[in-house]
Amino acid sequence: MFGPTEGFYHGSETMALDPTDDKRVYMSAGMYLGDSPNARLYISTDRGDNWQFVNLPFSAGSNNQGRAVGERLMVVPNKPSILF
């Protein structure tokens, strides 16, 4: 999943845990900001052993300035189908 051809996505921007399902993990990835939509949202339902992804309509910039300001993704505790 994260082999050599996936190098642009080796930098995670943020991670979030589902408070209602201890096996579900979300992670956004994409190394640099850019004009093209090149970020991904990775989803694991087995605590990170396996991942699926969806392409996002924006870039993430996980290796840009401001990357240390804190987590940028969260699961709504009373409605885990919503991510912020």
C-alpha cells in the first residue's frame, strides 16, 4: 500500500480515531501543497493493518510550514460518520 511509488503519501498530515469503533482509523496524507488536488484520506477498519483510500479534492501539505500546529482531522463523537 505504501510502497516506493506511493512516496508522495508517506507523510501523514493528521490522524483521527473513531471514538465509537476502536478498530477504525483515519489518516490524511499528501506531502506538499500545490495547484492540483493530490491529497488522500486513508481509512483502516483493522487498527492500521490494512488501508483503503479515497482521493481528496485538495492538497494536504503534510511537509509544509505549520505542520506542527496540531491535529487537523477529528471524528464527531456523537456522529462518527462525520469527519472535520
